[in-house]
Amino acid sequence: MTNKIIGIALIVIGVALGMWGYDVYDSASSQVTRALNGEPPIEAWLGFIGGAVCILVGITRLK
């Protein structure tokens, strides 16, 4: 039972991290940085990758 609760919590955290990463990626300062450097900020990548990892671990905990 606790594995399912942890799995659900990890999925929720993963979705929140993914949304945060997208917000950082789509922010005005990020658009300026991408226009000058061509690279998104590291915080956006951390949000995307961290969210994906949390979601995958959460899904494996639900099984």
C-alpha cells in the first residue's frame, strides 16, 4: 500500500516538475537567452528530466 502512495506522489511531483520546467523554458528571460545563445537554461532541462524520472519511477512503484 505504501508503494502505491509513494508512486502516486512521485507522479504528481514529476508532473509538477515538468510544468515548472516548461514555465522556465517559456519565460521571457529564457527566450532572450535562447535568442542570444541558442541554448535553453539549465533549470528547464532539470525540470524536464527530473519530471520524467519521477514519473517513470512512480509508474514502476504502482505495479
